[in-house]
Amino acid sequence: MRSLKTREAAALLNISPNTLRTWERKYGYPKPLRSPGKHRAYTYAEIAALRDALARGLSVQSAISAVREELGADTEALVIALDAFSTAEADRAMEASLALRSLERSVDEVLLPALDEIRRRDGHVSARWAASLRWGVDWLGRAQRLSRPLDPGPGVLIGDASGGGLAAARASVHALELFCRRDGLRVLVLPVEAHGRLGEALAAVEPLCVVVVGGQASDEQVARWTYSVRRSAAEPAIAQYLRPDRGGGSGATDHVLTGPPVAAHRQLRDLVAASRDAKRVASPAEAHGSAQPG
């Protein structure tokens, strides 16, 4: 997937970088990804589509609306494929999206919205939702296996509190795992029901951050699991994601991640960076303290 820096995207549109950023703030488009260094990266196909729309004499607002409508056709195509229980057509709809968007944005803007539409319309116990969710989880798993492996980086533990089965959060658990792995993080996903001998798993991953995802598991289950994590790991940051507010919560987590999985991943990445920096600061101090005479 070809991407453009801000100056490159602005040059393709024959505008200044400041104008491009103004359009982004005013219209929410073009919508860039953010690199780990917080730099904007625009998808070439989207910028080219906007350039072509502007060349037809449309105003900026009309051109952006036209491009958004064209891009929205991918989500509609995926919904149609899932309606027909056609996994082959669903795969083709995602391939069409990947020709225009990054993998992260294809998941965020096409796959997950299509699944949400199926669940909202047909209900979470319908055969169509069951088949659609299974396809979505399988597609995310295939994307993870096909992603270029990076050198293992900091560890992250995901506690799956979605309850499995037909829970809507299942797809988000897999999407978050995919984004983290593509970012070079070492990820282990465990159900929150699995708290026996948890120390062995944590020793293998050495997580700097732990995130509990999903709202099906009870606060008691989550509290028991996170207590086991805190006893076994070296004080990781603990966050929760997609857990409903039950009026006070479980008190077992320190941070709340918000937004779709692509946004939650960015917040998680920031938590990992903060935890890593804190440990770097603490290590010299601990070494200095241990060197003092008794």
C-alpha cells in the first residue's frame, strides 16, 4: 500500500500542506494514519481519487463527499456478500478495499462497520450474524498470518473478556491483536477465565501493558484475573477496552481505551511507551540503591 507524506499529498493535490491539514480538520478528510513517530501518512489511492474529483470541477466539499461515497461502496459490497453467506464475495470486497486503503483502515472502515450493520439489523443470535462473525474472525486471523513479521518488541497481554461465541467484541479482540502484532509488539491473548499458572505465560511475554477486552466476563472474574497478573508480572499498566460502565466498575484496571480498535491500538501503544520509559528511569535508580553500603 503506497503512502504519502504530508508534503507529497499536498503536491499531488496542488495545494499547500497547511491547506491539506485545514481540510482534514474541517471535513475529516483526507484521513491519514499516524506513524509511531506521530507523522501523517496519507493513502495514495485516496489522495488520487480526491485529485480526480477536484479535476471534474467539484468544490472541495462536493469532491470529498463524492470520494467518500465511492469508498463507502466497499462496505456496502461486503454487507451484500455477507447477506448472501458468500465468503468468497466477502473476501473479494476486502481485496477491493485493500487496493485503496491500508489494512488497518480496511478493518476499521469496512470490515468492522459491515459486521456492526449485520448484527444491528439481524440480531446477535441470527444465523447471518453467526456466519458473518465467523468469517470476520477468520479473515483477521489470515491477515495476521500473512503480515510481514517484525522483530519482537515489547510484550502485551490481552485478556479476552468477550465471552466468545457470538459476542460482538470477538472481532475487536482479533483486530486489536492484529494491529499490535503489525506494530511489532509481542502479543499473548488469554481468556480471563484462565488465571491458573498465569505466571508461566507472563514470564514468556513479559508484558509492559495488559488490556482486558470485552464486557461479557463479570467484574469479579476480571478482578480475580488482573489480581493474578499483578502478582505475577512486574507492575504492568492495566487497561480495559469495550467494557460497559456498571456504575463504579471493577476497580481492577488503571486505564480505559476508547474508540474503534485502530484508535485503541494507538492508545495502547502510548501506554506501552510510557511503561517502557518508566522502567528505564527506575532501573538505574534501583541499581544505584542496591550499590549503597548496608
